[in-house]
Amino acid sequence: MKALEMMWKAGRPVRSRDVAHQLSLSVPPTNLHLIWLRRKGYVLSPEKGLYAITETGKDALVLPKINRKQALQILSNVPREKAFHFYYGMDLYSQTYATNLRDFCDKIQALDTKSLEFHLARKDFELWFLGLGDFKLARKMSAIRETGLLGETLRKKVYEVVKSRCQELEGLSNKLVYVK
């Protein structure tokens, strides 16, 4: 499970030695474990030495499935009182707020990184995403928080993750539903 979660958090194919390092194991037993995960369909190997989690692997992590209706709900506007209000610190309001996930993504590009650091450390992003109904994005923010990133590196990572999630949800929300 730890190997699967590590690959899921990475969001891209990872080398077996990186998995070994993260799990505090040597490479040979890690390779055997990855081969077993591959045979079971939990991971795939897009090229030699690289491994990525599959949909079956994600299912094993018990990540909730999102349907079209839920995707639309997560992407929809919320009233101003439920919007994400950005602060630089306690009682230091930035006069900036986001009323939906796309708006959030746009605002973090121009916001002072001190605000991002403040909110990430307090788990504010995770809580807002949970309030929108996006457990997957909240879990990814938790993973980012655990890395200890700061400054522009943090901004870039948060932006990439939120933008990618927006695109994923928009893809789900645009799927046509045929009724028989």
C-alpha cells in the first residue's frame, strides 16, 4: 500500500530505486515487490525501470470515484461566504477570494507565496476542498503539505495539482450521458 500511495502522490512514473528510498528498503526486494504489484495489475511499467500506478491500484487505495454530477458540483461556484478567502497570516486578509476551483487555480498564480505557506500549514486548502466534495484533491494537498515545500516551488506544485484536477473534473463533467 505504501508503494502504491507513493506512486499515486508522485502523479508520474517513478524509478524503482526512488520507491526503495521512500520505503527505506534496498532495491532488490523493492523490485520483487513491484513485479508482484505489476502482475496483480496495480502498477504498470511504461518503460524499463519506471513504474506507475494503474486504475486498479488507485482502487486499492480506496480513492472515491467521481461521477459527472459530482464533478459539476465540485467545479461550481459557491457563495462568497463559502469562498476561499486568502490571508497572509492571522487577521491579515489579502482582499482576495476564490468562488470555485478554477478561480482558486487562477488566484494562486498571483498571490504572495506567504499566503500559500500560511494556508497549507493550517490545512485550510484541504478543508476547503473537502467542503467542495473533492476528497482526492484534499488528499493531494495533504501530500504536498508533507513535503515541506516553500515559496515559488510550493506555488508551482499547488498550481500544477489544482490545474490538473480541474482538467480531470472538466473532462468528467463534459462527458455525454445517454439515457436508454
